[in-house]
Amino acid sequence: MKTAPVKTKTVLVTGCSSGIGLATARLLREKGWQVVPTARKESDLAALRAEGFDPVALDVTDSASIADAANAVLTRFNGQLGAIVNNAGFGLTSAIEDAPRAMFRDIFEVNVFGLQELTNHFILLFRRQGCGRIVNVSSVLGELSLPFAGIYSASKFAVEALSDALRRELFNSGVAVSVIQPGPIETKFSVNLAQRTESYTVNPDSPFTAFYEKLIDTRKTGKAHRTAGAFMKPPEAVAEKIFHCLESPRPPIRVRVTAVAHFGAFVRRALPAALIDAVMVSRLRKKLFAGKRA
């Protein structure tokens, strides 16, 4: 497909309060890009200003906020933009049967609807320029769905599908669409996931109540990080891949970060679904019934 180098190294990066977004904003600035990072909370915006950035407030669940942010970016760069990095997103833990409608709605508003609505504000501009880079941060769980992560996976599967369709629709525009699939990354994701999950009403009749409590405690205390420690990478590793997508003359369609991401993609493609089910159910059974057997 036709792609072209960006005319100006100007980029909008969403979700820069911490983790991958902040690491990306820092790296791109070091590499000579003019970066507009976004965050939702004023405290996070203040922290970005303290680092020398000139951030823009953005709530991707609010169409008015999205329009205001897009206009602010275009005004700052005289109606041009080189790239957008869609990083804002969050996760939740729940069995599908226990998930209230609000849980589905909230995660799709941020991870999917807001991402695409913001991107759509710039596509016509990219077409007129004959260039532009769009990088969507997905997850290994955008290809391989795990028990109790089904809602998050569903949102990332949607990001994957939207990215594929958009890339093909932009085939002759010079605009590139890349997807980043991180595996375990050293960020606040697990802690934030636990806190967000706790904000929803728990199904009192759920057969998984005790399991939820243990899982959330593991994430809040950082035990999940220690368990996955050997496979984890810092957020800068993802930022490096994003930089490559922005500057490569042949931007990759998908980039996987960490061995877990590569292994997950391999499993999804190489193994039959029945075998994947059997392995996951076996592991799940051990977790659910650990310590209950006489």
C-alpha cells in the first residue's frame, strides 16, 4: 500500500498521564518531534507541564472534548499534523456472565469509540496532505481472549478490526495505520484495572466472588507484576516501537512487544481452538479450586 513520510514531525499522543503514553511523549520529543500529549485530569496535565510539555486536556468519552482537543492541535500546528498515537485505554476484570452493561459501555467508550472518533477528526487532513501516521495501541489480548479479561479483549479485538479496515480504506492516501500489541509492561495498568473493577457493583450470586477478591488483591499489591516479571518490559520498549512506526519508510502493520505477545499471537494462529480451550480451562480450574481440595 502507498505510504509517505510525514511532512512535519508533529504528533498527538493520548493517555500520557503515565506508562506507555508518557514514555512515548518523552521519547518522541527526544527524537525531535513536536509532541502534544493529552490527559484527562488537571493534576496529570500539571505534571506534564512541569516536564516542559504543553499538553491538551482530553476526555475521549466526550465528543465535545474530542473536538476541542483536535481543534487545539490543528491551531497549534497551523492546520497540519504528522501523526496520532492512540494510547488512552484501560482494562477491567470480570467474568462475562457477571459484567453489567455499564462495564461494557464504559470500556468501549474509551478503548474503541473515543479512539476512532478522535482519529476521524484528522483523516481528511491526512488525505489532503498525502501523508500521516496513525498508531493504535492494542494488546496481545486483541488476538487471544483470556478468561475474566473478555471485555477488555473484546475492546481490543475491535481496535484490531477497525485498524485493519481503516488501513485498507486508506490504501492510496499515503497514510499508514499501525497496531502495537504489548504484552506485560511495567506500568500502573494492573493497579488501575483493580481500582476500576472495584467501582462496579459485584454480582452477589457470582460463583467467582472469592476468585475476584484474590485476583484484585494480587493486582493492587503488585504481586501480578512480580509473577510476570521475567517476561515484562518497561514502557520505553513500547515507545521505541511506536517511534519506528512513525519514522519507518515502510511502517509495519503490527508490532508485538515482549515474548508473551509473540507467543500469544503464535498460539492464536497455530493451535486449534479446542486445544487452547483445554489448556486455559485446566489452568483456570487450578486457580479456582486451589486450596479447596481436601
